[in-house]
Amino acid sequence: MVVTMSDFVKSLIKDIIVAAILAAVVISFVRPTIVKQTSMQDTLNPNDYIIMYRRAYSGDKEPKRGDIVIFKSELQDENGKNKLLIKRVIGLPGDKITINDGKVYINDKEYAESYLKDGYTTGSVNNFKVPKGEYFVMGDNRVVSIDSRYSEVGCVKKDAIKGRAVLRLFPFTKIKKL
């Protein structure tokens, strides 16, 4: 069977269209993201390549304590655009958060956090009630993380959350579900 140039071009165009449609569908659900800061060390490090599930909190799905979320903050980058930050959800709407003597308490119970870089939380928060529809987030590297403990970030509204980090793809030696 002889394939003409016209048949080859038609087949190639069809393959390109199918690939573009598949890529558009995939991108509507997931988004590759590169970690830029150190606030999530040692869980995530600068230049780690992660996959963000964009529809993790669509509809009535809510973030859970421990989820690693990417959200749009009020902090601005050098170009004047609002920064995307990546942090861990600690407090849910209605929770009472206390940070004292390096420990985090949620609703008066100490919250165990094995993932912390230095094993303790800096700062002080006294009986802060997380507002309805908002989340108290902190980085795993609490010594350097600018997060809900600080007014510059504060609690994060659900509609500011762009997605949940689900997978670290790079470095290849550290591929891991998050």
C-alpha cells in the first residue's frame, strides 16, 4: 500500500488535533508547578517540580487538615503581581488555633506535626478562631514561612485556593505522592 503525501498530511493533522485536545483536557485538571521558596522544606524544596490538582476543591469539596495547597496571596512579586504560595492546611473553618512554646494547638489539643523542618513552630497565636470559609495555613519550615500567622497573608479564602499539590515529579529520586 502506497501512502500519498496528502494522506500523510491529513493523518498528521488529525494526530496533532487529538494531541491538542488531550493536552487541553489534562491541563484543565492538573497543572505542573515549580516550587520557588523554602517555606515548605523539607517536604518540598526549591526547584521541586510538582503536579497541582486544579479541581481538588471544586463544588462542595473542602480542603482537609494536612493538605498542601497552592493559593493566590495578597503578597506581590517584583512585577507587582500577586504571588502564588504553597502551604499546608492546619486550621479549618471554626477551629481555634493557639501557638505557644513552639507547639500548635487546635481546639485546645496539641497537634502533632512530624513533617516540620525544625520540629517547632515560631511565633505566638492566642485562641484565634478561623473564620467561616477560610483556612489557617503554614509552611513546614516555620522559621522562614510567611503564612497565616502573619497579617500579610492571614487566613486563606477557599476561592483563593488554586489547587492541591498531589505529586512531586522532580527530582526523580524523590518522586512521591503528597
